[in-house]
Amino acid sequence: MSSTQLNKSEWSGYFDRVSKAINGEQAEIEVASLALGNQIEANWLPLYGITYDPKSDVLEVVLEGLDHLIHRPLTVYVEADADGLSSMLVNDGDTQQLVRFRKPLQLHS
């Protein structure tokens, strides 16, 4: 499995493709920071979409019952292989947020 850093200019289009590939999949969100330690924010909830709005500089992960917002993300790394996208790691400077997908998402161009 390889980890790739996405360029910020790619985020909107990339997450549009991710949202199209979701198809009822589940995700888990783990948040880690010096102030909070490591915490599970969402434990295998149905995933509805992931979007990035460059105007407000917010990455949004929408799960059943949870709208997880990441303000001013600095970096996004994705873990993918031939089976698809398995996770993404977002760093906003103070906090790292790991989104894992129960089954790899098959992204189409």
C-alpha cells in the first residue's frame, strides 16, 4: 500500500470522485492531537460524502449523524493500492485526523 500526498489544487475534484465511489460504505474517524490524545470520533458509520470547499478552506466528511469539519487543512495523504482507497490522513496543524474505510473505495477517473 502506498501513501500519496495530494496537492491542494486537486482536493475538490479528488473528493468529488471519492463521494461518487462511496455507495453505502462505512468509515471510522480517529482524531489525534497533543491536547486531546487519540480519540475515535466515529466508529464505522455509514459514509455519505467527502467534500472540500476552497473558498471556506474546509474539508467536510459527512457520516450518518455526524458532519465532521476540518478547518484550514494543511496536508492530505491518501493510502491506496490496486484494491482502492483505504484511508486518508488530514493534518490541520494542531490535529491529525485519520479516516479509514471499511472496504477500499474504487475510484474512477
